[in-house]
Amino acid sequence: MSEARIPLISGNWKMHKNHFEAIQAVQKLHYRLGDAEVEDVVVTVHPPFTDLRSVQTLIESDRMDIVLGAQDCYWETEGAFTGEVSPTMLAKLDVAYVIVGHSERRQLFGETDESVNRKAVAVLAAGMTPIVCCGETLEEREAGDAESKVEGQIRAGLAGLSSAQVAGLVVAYEPIWAIGTGRTATSEDAQAMCAHIRSVVADGWSADAAASLRVQYGGSVKPGNIAELMSQADIDGALVGGASLEPDEFAAIVQFRQH
Ligand code: 13P
């Protein structure tokens, strides 16, 4: 792992926790992490939109070393787009990282590579960092199509971005069959795909972008498997779903070096 790629551990809460529960969870996480907490690790939490203001206020008032993230956004700044939230609204709340193209949004809400691309561009334009998700289905993996599927998602999702922009963003590799199933990719398979993502970026953008880009693994990450995943050369962090809802578990994942 290069010096610049500080590990990034992100908690995607999905549609869990109201704003009272969110405050409690972040307080507990901060307490569990302690002072030694987040040395050389960037920790982000991605609560539902309705929790963001409460969590922002808490992080700011207690000067927590926890970074605020969002789970999605729209690509326009403002306008007649009922129900949508803009990147600039998120940036105003000190949101620093925005997940785009999560497989649940692709599968359940019709997200396409094109909309993922527009969102990634808009998040960058608002001064935040996109976490661009990719990953194959079980059928695609079994058919030997996993690499080409992910390559297509990366090329289309990051289309039009400059090499410098790609260097600064995050790609999360989340094999769909490993999400919420308790079935993690082997660290070898996860490493192989994360290395593949880097080679796609080297080919499509530049060697510098490939070396600087942070690649997360996601899919049933737990305290018991994080250390081995993090020991892989091309895995720079994790996008954690279920285990991020429980502060004890999430803190143990953040402190993967102590395992
Ligand atoms: P789980 O950690 O619950 O498998 O979810 C992974 C995920 O989708 C994170 O975005």
C-alpha cells in the first residue's frame, strides 16, 4: 500500500436508525474508539439523510475524529426534483464522502452506470469525495464475467473524469453475493478484483491515478475478517453495512491492526 493511501473504513447504515439512534450510535462509537482511535485510519459514517444534521452537530461540538458521509445524492444543484437531495446541500452539512452507485440503488432504484457517472461528477464538483460502488452478481461470477462487469462499471462510472480527479476518489468493490449474506469473498478473490480495478484505472486514466486511488472492499466485513482483508496489497479500506450499525463491532473493525 502506498504511503498516501491511508485506510478508509466506512459505515453504510443504509435505511437504519432515526436521528436519536444515530446520535447514540456515534457517541458510543467515539467512546469505543477512544483517543488512540483513528490513528492512521479515516473513519466515515453514512447515516440516512434525516440524521445528517444531528450527527454533524455532534461531531463538530465534540470535535470527533469521525467524518460524515452520505449514501447517495442527485446530480443537480437545485430545482424541481421532488424528493432529491443535492451535492451542495450535503457539502453544507460538512459531508465529505458520498456513496454513489451502491448495488441496492442499482438493483432496487434503477441506478445506471450513466447516472452513477453524473453523480460522481457532481459530488466532485461540490468539493466532496465520491465512493463509487461496483460489483458483480453471483451469476456473473459463476459465468466468469466478474472482471468484465466491474471493468465496465469503472470505465462508465468514471467516464470524463480527469486523471487527477480519479486519483482522489474511492472505489468500493462490493460483490453483490457477499452483501448482507455473511458470505465474504476470500481475501485472495477480493485482492484480485481490487488489483484489477487499479489496472483498469491505469489503462483508462494513468498509472498515478491507479496508484493513488483508494479501493475499498465491501460485503459481510466483520471484526473477524477485516485484518486479513486489510493485509492485501490493493485493499485500502472497507465499506461496512450490517456490522457498522453496532458501535462495538464497527470500532473493532476500525481497530483492525489490534487483531
Ligand atoms: P454488509 O456489510 O451488511 O454485507 O453490507 C455491505 C454493504 O452493502 C455496504 O455498502
